Amino acid sequence: MKEVANYKILPMLCNERGVITVKNLTGLMLDLAFRQSEKIEKNFPIMDKKVWLIYSWDIEFISPIYGEDEIEITTFPTNMKRFYAYRNFEIRRDGDLVAIAEACLILYDLEKQRASIIDKEIAKAFGKNEKTYSGKAYKMGDDFDRERKIQIRRADFDKNLHVNNGIYFDFLREIEAFDEAELSYIKLVYKNEIRKEDEVLILYKKDEKQIEFKIESHINHAYGVVSYV
């Protein structure tokens, strides 16, 4: 099953160069994915106390998306295994592909406060589609040579009292070389939730082609890589 929607990119969703921020682009993708989930899950009371949490993003950028652009986003589930659900996204402008992505989500039980095995009937209802994009393998390094502290604001938290997943991309914008207008690829893995923290530390290293990073608090962290070629 595929879900498709059209969006006009308002200037308020863009950065200082007029390019949509990664935070807002992923927000549009998740908006569409969750709309599809709601249609399917309304027939399954077992899902009333469960939510999908984003675990990782792999996004390849073919062309920048600017304010006033009209884009079409298509999303479809590709596989579900234990706690994990995988889905692809295709983003087009005037029929041309401008970005492709894979997201991995975890089914989370709100009452038990832990990951939940995905029911076979739920997986069957979502169905499977052939992957059009699989992301890239990446192993986090430990030789970061730069760091930057960032203060967390009350506005950064979501209803689950975790730092909203999109805010992590805002954290990356504090790295001096991060430029959304030049992005070719970004991977972000959320290892643990950041909650009730006053600040986070970004550890990173960069060269002309990419930035590797780790976002950490006292015991929680996320990590990934940004490429420009």
C-alpha cells in the first residue's frame, strides 16, 4: 500500500538560503507516514496504547528543495521484523525525483515503557513493498576532534517528554560546515532518547566531503554522518 500527498513548501520551512531544512522535510515525510498508519491501525484496538518511534533516517538528496516548490511525497512500508518497521519515501518535483529516503521505526508500548513485538496481523495489514532505497551502512567512530555544547529548550520536547526527533537536525545546523543547500546524504541513528537534560554535546570531525558526528547527553546519544559528494 502506497500513500501519496502533495505539499507546497512555505518559506517558513526553509533555512537562510531558502532551502527546506532537514527537520521540516522529515516532518512532512512522517506526517504522511503517520496518516497512513492511522488509516490502518483504526481497526486494531491493540494499537491504542502503542506508538511508532523513529529509530533512524537515511536520506539521499538529488536536488535542493526550495521555498514555494510544490513536491509530491510517496511513502510505503517495505518490511516489519520484531520491533522494527521499515519504509521508503520518494520525493518528486514536477515529476522528477529530488530525494529518496528510508526510515526505520520502532513500535513502543506506552504502558510497559519498552519496545513491543509487532503483531503478525498488523504486519499483514501494512503489507510489504519492494524497496527502492536501502540506505548505507555506517559504523560510528570514536576519534572526533571537535565539540560544541547546545542548550536544550523547553520547546524542544515532545508530548512523550523526549527531545523531538526533528530537533536533532537543528542541533546539526550548529556545526559550522553544515549546509543543507549542499547536502547529498545524511544518516541519523537515534540510539537512546534525550530527556530531562539541560544541554547536549555535539562531537564531530569533518573534511571536505563529509561530517561525522555524535550527539550525546549523560547516558543517551545519537550518531551519524553527513555527506556533500
